[in-house]
Amino acid sequence: MDLNHFKYKKVKKGYLKFLNSQEVMSEPFRDKLGQLNKFYLPLGKMIKEEYFKNKKTKVIGLSGGQGTGKSTISNILKIILKEAYGLETVIFSIDDFYKTLNERKIMSKKVNTLFLTRGVPGTHDTQMLYSCIKKLKGRKFKKLVIPKFDKSTDDRSQKNKWLKVIKKPNIVIFEGWCVGAKAQKKKDLINPINELEKNIDNKKVWRHHVNIELKKKYEKIFNLIDKLIFLKVPNFKYVFKWRLLQEKKLRIIAKGNKTMSDKELSDFIMYYERITKHMLKTLPKTADTVISIDIKHRLKSIKFI
């Protein structure tokens, strides 16, 4: 551990307070201090060392399937970076850059009906996202706002709810299910991967368009990432299982806003299946850090590449 006793105590206090706040709607976190010492502190140290190479704003990509814990990990890293190293961190998700509902309706009519459903590459405002990261990394910083997306309304939030960034951050944590994903080879797109592709994308228009978006627009964005952390699940079925847990929590706190039934969620996850499975094959070889998650949803191992 490279922290003195005082800094470790501050990190520990903030970390435990945050976990306690998260346990209100979920199962208790196991081995809290063990996880802090084995996973989160080494991650924080890696990010700190990356920043202090030249003291320029660093973008840390945090990638992993739905329900893997990206938001929780992002917030824990923010606590560590602040309390241990005095680094200011901004967190946002690729989800916040979804196109508006109206924009996706237009796209569904012009390109393919499947683009009405948010999620896959092609359903994000890539121009806005690229511009946002460039501004955060730029030498001459001007305050900016980062959009927020309201999943309960399936549309972008009003501007007064957007995240305001007043001061240039030292670290940007850019998290998302497809962050860092690579395009597939054309031959790999031929066979449908599930019922959705078989029945609704039998002409392969949707999956080809998604792949082109990844290659042309998303690769440009992902090239702005300084270090990529990948959360590796045992296999795709756990993405559905853990995303279902998230949905059940949402049903409790939604207060009348729309949530998905188990069947709707099962159908929804099919949109994500192709790219998620491709990422499970490729990112363990290309990400800078790989964290394996076990079948009980616990961090199992960490590998710095």
C-alpha cells in the first residue's frame, strides 16, 4: 500500500460510507476491506500514476456488460482519487449520450426499425460525445455541461438536470457497456446470434449498420481513452441475471415511471448480445486492466497488462 495511515483512514471512511448508502436497495457488500485493498486501491494507484506522468487530464474507460457494477466502481474510484491523491474526477456514462427519442424514431424509419431501441452503437450522439471528451482533455478548458439520459422516459433529460463541469478535472471516468468495443469482421455478421436478429434483422441491415458505426465513429471516440478497464463476466447469461436485479430495484424506486417486465428485459438484452459476446472474446487481450467477476457477482481477480 502506498498510502500513509491518515490518507488510508480517509479513504476507508468515505468508501464504507458510500457502500452503506448503496446497501439500502441491494444485498450487503461482502469482504469490504478486502475488496478495497486488493482491487480498488491498486486501481486508484494505477490511475494516479497515469495522471502524474505529465499531469494532463486522463480519460479512464470503464467497460463491462449491464449489471457488472460500473457505476459503483466509478464512484469508489472517485473517492480514492480525491481522498488519497487530491485528484478531481468527473464521471459520466456513454448512456447519457443516447440520441433523443425523436431522433431514434427518425433513424428507425430511415435505416432500420430496431434503432428505435436505445443501446447499440448508432443510438448515441457520437458528435456530442467526441466533442465533450475533447473539451475535457483540452489545454484551454471552458466550463461545460454533460447531458443526462432519463431511462424511465427513454429520452434525454431537461438541460437543467445536466452535469455541470466548472473546473477542469484531473481524471475523467468514462463508463459504459460498449466502451472500447471493436468492430467485427463482415463474415462474423452473417449468422444471427439470437431470435431478434433471426426474425427482425434477417436482411442483416441493423447489425451491419451497427458494425459500421463502431468502426467509423466509435473507434475515434475510444481512441481518446488513456487507460481501459474491462469488467469480465463469466458468460453472457450473467449479464441478463444481474441486469434483472437492477430492474427489480428500479421497480421499487420508480414511483410510477416505466420499468420493464422480465420478458421485456429478456427481449431488450438481445440487442446487446452480439457486441457483449464479442467484447468478452477480444477485450481481455486488449484492455489495460482486466477484472474478472465470479458467478456470485464478486470481484475475483485483477490483471494489469
